Amino acid sequence: MDDVRDAPPAVEPAPLARRRLERLAAAGCVGPRPLITDDLDRAAARTPDKVAVVDPSRGQEAVLTYGELRRRVDALAAGLWRAGVRPGEVVPFQLPNWWEFVALQLALVRLGAVSCPLMPIFRQRELSFVLGQTGARLLVVPDRFRKTDHAALAADVLPGLPRLERVYVVAGQAGPAAVPDRGPFRPFAELLEGGPGAPVPPPEPDAITQLLYTSGTTGEPKGVLHTHRTLLEALDRQVRHFGLGPDDVVFVPSPVAHQTGFLYGFWLAVHLGATAVYQDVWSGELAWELMDRWGVRFVQAATPFLADLVAEAARRGRGPRSLRLFVATGASVPRSLAHQAQGQLRAVVAGAWGTTESGLVTAGAPGDPPEKTWQTDGRLLPDMGMRVVDEAGRDLPPGREGRFLVRTPGMFVGYLGHPEWYERAFVDEDWLDTGDVAVVDADGYMRILGRTKDIINRGGEKIPVAEIESLLHEHPAVQEVALVAMPDPRFGERACAFVVCRPGAHLTLAEVQRYLEARGTAKQYWPERVELVPALPRTPSGKVQKYLLREQIAAILAAEAAQAVGEGR
């Protein structure tokens, strides 16, 4: 990713998205829509003393009521206005799950600015790309988070970003922020220091409000654009599907700079007027304690979070006392883990599927048959559509696997600077081609089988990747597993299993193949190589980055071939 030095692209809906909105308006389907700040104001007026935010980070637990949260949001909006932020301006910020993220995001909505949350794992390369592409004038970072000096990181990229005028620094520990004594750096606390309110009218529902870069499983980030309307349309469907309300205390362990934590954690809680409990650095032990102490009822997070919470519940002899529903996203829930979760947590564990672009589209729910809630990725949320099609685009009947297309009222409206990417992503203008392979059963429950690029084609025989992974996950030595294609001169591709073993365990290829044979699996589907690794590469949302594993095994095979040639074999 090179620095982007030309004028930044316009932050506006793609032509296809505008055409879609015009069709909906002509049909009378589009009208006024409240904003997330309307939900904040309503909660602050009705229940000003209700806890809105629990932030246990940085060695002390910050607790903000809805009344206090609104006061800080208004102060920040005024401070940002004084700093020159105006409606439509992109403001990137690289903050963990701290109360400052929540208040800053809501303040940007107040101003009609476009928020651009950045994952704390971003370093010089990613930061330079995003700040360059957006042409940002203002950036907000922590002074330190975990082992990274983010203020120093911002200082490193400044020379290549002539448009960047100010960097506000949030204190990573108790006390004032460690602000570099040079250039554009300012303490974040300055933005909270009084002054008149921001003299701006509320933004329009169809104005862009969020620019979120996908962490990606392909290595190429895309700047996904959402409006106030698309985000709240997605939220409304989730609330109806799960039967959520203001008493459902929400736990937010997923990074709020990722759509799972942002929309289905932070925004969901404000939308409901509910309490949100945040966790900035994952720990199953701390998660259990926070959830139990604050009476958490709902959490949506990736499958690895579920696995660690189940392990902690097993160690303590029970799950958190009030947990009602755990929605597992980002990766399928292995059957063995789902069984353990049902027993240890005494809560509904529901599989779900969604993307940064579409929001949540399918999910299990309380009241569904237990085997459907976690053996599938769920059924459609209200007012959404899905199709499974063959390579020619023809709809397939239930039980047949194919390309997975979705339609949703919460659909994103563009990729920043790339309307052509947006056009290519859709079929018949309304249907997003997700890039996933799926099957829908006769009852309308969907199951993702893998990415189209993750399919392993062994001499014309397509290996059911998700099914083999699920079987291997039940092996007593396996903690995590990912099946990927490795190049083969005879068959084109063969299957390689990357395995993370449980502590003290070991696994060989012969053991894997004997295990699958005992489970009645066709020999053609067996992995033909096993690589033991300490961990699988994952995106922050929990998705395994299989492209990295494919690159890794291809490099290993190439090195082995070169060595064999050198040895004359």
C-alpha cells in the first residue's frame, strides 16, 4: 500500500446505491429515520441515571450513566467543531474498547461527520494507506495500548501525510496522556473543555456516517461506506429477530473498530437504551467476571471468544449467572464446542452470518430447534433475502450448494473511491454476491460451506471443507483446525490440514486419516498433509485468514521441491 497523495475520493454513495435508493423512494419505502443520537437523547431523558457504559480498562473501572454520556458527547461535539470538523468530513480514530471511543463516535454523528474507526492492530503501512486515501485532517489515537506506542506510530507516518493537521492523544493509563512535544499533537482532554455547542443541524438519514475498512481474508482492505439508515435498518432487524430490549445488558469483547463490536455491541446498546460492558484486552477469566458481576444477558462475538468463555465456565463450575444468548459469528461453531457451551453456559448458543457490507443476515434464535441454532448459520432475519445459485446464476433448490447471494435493507452504499468494485459485487443490482458457498435446507436454515476461493478441487472432486473441519475439531487432540488447498501436479489441489493441538497433545497424518476413516468419511476428502502450528492466523473478527495458510503451504512445498532437486532426488 503506497501513500495516496492525490486528492481524496468523494465520500458518497456509488451510482448503483443511489439508483436503489431512488427506486425505494419511488415505491414509498423510504421515509424519515431517527439517528443513533436520537436514541441517546431519549435514554438520557428517560433514564439519566441508568448505566450506559462500563469500561474496566486502564486499571480502573469507568462507569458512565446515560446522562453523563450525553454530556460528554455534547462537549466532544463542541470541541471537534472548534477544531474545524465539519459535516461530511472523515475523521479516523484508532481507539480500543474504551469509553472515549463511544463518546467520540456519537459526537461525530452529532456533527454529521464520517467516522472511520481503525483497528488498534494497524501499523505504519495500514495507517498511512487509510489516512492517505481519506485525506484526513484530524486523527485520534491512544498514547499507548498494550505494547504499542501509538503516538510514536502517528509521528512516524506524519511526514508522508501533508493533509494531517492534528493528532489528539487519549491517555492509555490513569493520568494525563503522554503527548509528543512537537508538531500537531494535542491531548484528547482538550476536546472536552467547554465552549459553545456545535451549530449544525442533524444529518440526513441517507448521509454517509461510517467508513469501515474490512480487515479482509484476501489481504486487500476495502473502505466500506454505510449511512445512518443502513446501520439502523440492520439493527432493527436484529432486535426483532432476537427479541432484545433495554434490560438486555450487552457485553462487547469484540473490537469496536470492527462491525461486530461496533454495530452489534456499542450501537445496539445505545439503540436499546441498554447497559454495555466493554473489554479492551481479551481474557476469558475477566470476561466471565464482568459478565457475572454486571448481569450480562447478550453477547455477539467470534467463535474463539465462545471457546474461551466455555473453558472458563468449566473451570468455575458454572457460566455467568444472567447470560441468555451468545451469538457466534466470524467462523462456524464446531459441534463439540456447541455441546459444551449449551451445558456449561446454560444459554442459547446461536450461529449467525453477516459481513461488514451487509450486516447480519441470518442467525439462529431462542425458540429454534437446538440443532438448528448451532449446526447452521441460522435463518433469515426479518425483511431480508437470500439465494443459492449455480455458476450460471440459476437458483438452486434446497439442499444444493452454490454461490450465496443476499439482499438486505441494511446494505452498504459503496467502497470508497471504487464504484466499479461496488458494481461488480452485485447481481441484478440488488443481490450481493458474498463470495461464500452455502446450502439452505428445506426449513430455510443456511450453512456456509466456505469461501469460493477456499474450495478444494481435488481432480474434479470438491472437498466439503467445513464438514471435514467440523469432524476434525471433535478429535481429542485438536484445539483448532483449518483445511486449505495445496498445489499438486497430478490433481491440481490436495487438502492440507493446519492443526493447533491441545496442550500436551500431538497428531500425525496417519492418525488423522484413521480417525476420518472410522467416522465413515470418503478417502478422497481426507487431508493428505498435516501441518502443526501454534496458532491460526485470524482477522480481528475471528475469521481464519486461509489465504495466508495457502501461501504458507505453497512456500513449504516449493522449498521441499528445490531441496529435492538439489539433492538429486
